[in-house]
Amino acid sequence: MPEGHTIHALAGRLNGAFAASAVAVSSPQGKFADGAALLDGLRLVDASAWGKHLFAEFEGERWLNVHLGLIGKFSVMAHPGGHIPVEGQVRLRLLNDSWVGDLRGPTVCAVVTPQKVDQIRARLGPDPLRQDADPDLALYRISRSARSIAELLMDQAVLAGVGNVYRCEVLFRHRVDPFRPGRQILPATWRAIWDDLVSLMPLGVAFGQIVTMDDQVADAMAAVADGSAAATTAAVTGARLGNRFERRFYLYRRTGEPCRVCGRTVRTQLLAGRNLFWCGRCQRGR
Ligand SMILES: [Zn+2]
């Protein structure tokens, strides 16, 4: 499932491609024909993300709300010129003279009112990728919960944007026992997790892939600092994962393999609907 960094990157691409221009909006598949008609020919004011929700404001206070769900993809590519063929089930197509954006397989694609946008946002926890995020709101909910921290990190009402990869990896990075109830998590541990996500998730936006291992994080941060990451960011279309970094993690999808730190076998268990991966020796903290 696309995690929050994917949606923030998408918002950035939509702004770069369509902001301030009149956009031809259609639904080649037909399922979103009515919604597309409401937006067709309007100017895109601004696209933004909150967690896994995309909000694109068009003139006239019409908002497009998209949630990619498990398999959705929203690619934004340079206009190849001429007629652009429709490949697969394109729910929504955005088009201007220079760019084409094709949305396939979302769980949500709807035109909503500003009031509805506020309602959706009010249900979401703080998003580490947003400047206006308040980590204390998440701590408030975590510190009162008997649910495990691994489950809480996936709950979008507690924390918005984090999905299964970031949840597993960040708990390992801080050596936190994933089954520890939220109310036993030390506030200092939560701060460290939050600060880490605030550092890690922009790298996901910049490179179109999740980077959590220390050596790769260092390389990615250096590339952001010296400006060389920008070319990678521009090349990511949303059609597939970025490939600047070898796809490797501390734990994610490494069931049965040795922990990279202590050598014990990486374990897995279904938690909050997704496979949790953890190391029983390294992760004992709270
Ligand atoms: Zn270990």
C-alpha cells in the first residue's frame, strides 16, 4: 500500500504539472464521469496531502479527494504529444498541454465540499510530513491506549501517513517492542520515533522509495543536501517505485532471515491487518 510519502510526492507532482492551469478532466473508464464533469476545464489551485489522503483544490471550491488504497496508482508524466492512449482502467485523467495524470485503482476518487475536506482531516492524526503537525496529539492517543504500539502506528486516526514498512522499520530503529501497549510507551521514545519519521519520510518523498537503513539514509540525506536528489525527484512519475537505492530494509519482508544487528531470526505475525516483522532480541524497549 502506498504510504504517506507517496501521496505528498504526488501532490508535489500535480502542483508542478497542473497548478494555475485549466485542466481537462475526464474518466476514460467511465466510473468517475459525473465527478470529472464537475472539474473539467477548471483551474487547479493547489494539491496537498494529509497522510494517505490527497486533496486537490480546484477553483470554485471544488475539491478532489483521492485515496489510493492498496493498489491504486496515480502517474503524472510529460505529455508525449498527439493522442494519448488509455492503458488499463483509468478512473481519472488530468490533462493540459504539457502533462497527463492517470489515476488507476483508487479506493476513493470523489469531488467533495470544503466542509467534507475538513471532516476527513479532523479524523486524521498528525502527519510527520506536514509543517502544521502536532506530535503531542498522537502521544495523547498513544498514552491512553491498551493497544500495541505496532497497531497504533498504523491507525490513521493516531498518526497519518505511516504504513507497514515505516511502522516495522521505525520500531526496529528505536528497538521498541512492537507488542508493548501504547500507554507503556515512554514519551521520550515517542518523541524519538516522531523525530525519526520527520527525518525519514521526506527522503521517501524525494526518492520515491522508502529508505530506512542507516547507510542509505546517510547517502540520501547527502544527496538532498547537495541538491543532486532533485533530478531523481523529477524523474519519479508515480507509475513505479524509485530505484536510486537498493531495496533493502532492517526487517521488512525478511521473515526467517537473520537480524542484521544480532543475528536472531526475523519473525512475522499479522497485526492490524498487515504482516508485522520484528526481532525478538533487539526489540525489547518501550
Ligand atoms: Zn536483532
